[in-house]
Amino acid sequence: MTTPETLVILQARTGSSRLPGKVLSRIGDRSILAHCVGRLLAAGVGDVVVATTGAPQDNAVVEEARRCGVRATRGPEHDVLARFIEALPSAEPRVVVRATADNPAVDIGAPARVVSLLRTIGADYVVEPDLPCGAAVEAVTVAALRTAHRLAVTPADREHVTPFIRRHRARFRNVLVAAPVTIRRLDLRLTVDTAGDLEYMRRVFAAAEATVEPVPLTALIAAADRIAAAEVVA
């Protein structure tokens, strides 16, 4: 069920330096962006908007977002914090879930968990740091994002959206919370940053034994473990 107070912002661009165009690369019959959108919609916490850049090459990102049935907005390429602010609708949500489009295995249950905790305890920022790399999302209040947008000046703070909030603990209430035991696998990398990562994630999805879509993170973890075990034997 969609919650109007929450918006999921999925940042995506084709200009990655290590693997250009990776968000449109395919895993199975879908692009990485489509995997991300599908999983975040399945989370059911709010609408999903793809925040991309105004660069001509990102016209393809806008078209893919439309094919996935979600809205796309455009903003600065490197000032991603400003891009997030510009992605907010006129009727602002109270909470944003930040996700990135290089994570085709983002945990479907993560958005609801972090948003629920943020609301329950009145935090400004919540994340689960012990999920596999690429499976987590961040929940942050729009008020905190706007404060960071007003005060953050370093390129790193502007590009990575939440470091200013995470660093200034006297100003913001930040909470790190343990993920469910069954998916608490910080040792596992399920993100796409390089060509090798992309090939690996194709193998993981192909090896996943699941009868539902989107494929649960537990099934992807099990597939990764089988791949690792087979490599040890070989």
C-alpha cells in the first residue's frame, strides 16, 4: 500500500566512470534499473521516482523509467544532493528512501523496516549497515535533506547525499539498526560497479531458485553461496 508521506528516490545515470551505461545493462530479461524499480515498488512504502541527470545520454534512463511505469526527474550530474531536492514533488513527503540504480538485489523488505523505525523513534536517518553490499537503502527525513542541501559544501557531501547528515550527529539523530538475521551478510557483495560485478550478478540471478518475482534476497544469497561453494570445489 502506497504511503503518501514517503517517496523512494532512485538515483541513476549512465555516466559511471568504471562501467558506463551499467544501469541499462541487462540481467536476465530486464535492465538493472528495471530490477531496482520492481523491487522498490514491491516494497510498498511509497511512489518511486528515478532521479537522473540532464545530460543527453540520460534520455535513455528517462525512457527506461517510463517503461517501468515510474516518473523520472532530471537534475545536476554530480550534485546529487541537489538532484534529490529537485526530485521532490510540490506536495512534499516527510520521508525519503534513498536507493541507487546499481543494486539489482536491493532487499525488498528494507524500505519498510527503515521507514518504520525512523517514524517510530523520531530519527532523522536510519540504515541497516550489515546487509550485503548493494542490498540496503537509507531512510532520511526531507527536513534533514533540506538542511544538508543548505549547509553541505564539499563535493563528497554533495555527490553522496547523506554523508553530511551521518557525520553531524549533534544536529541529526542517526540510527544504525541490525538487519534480520537471515540476510545479515556484510561479507557478500551484490552490487554492480565493474564488468566483473555485472557478470557475477548475472550468474547469481540465473542460479537463484525462486518461484516468485521479484526474487527474494534470501534466494539470491543462497545462490551466491552455491556459486562460492562450487568455485571452492573446482
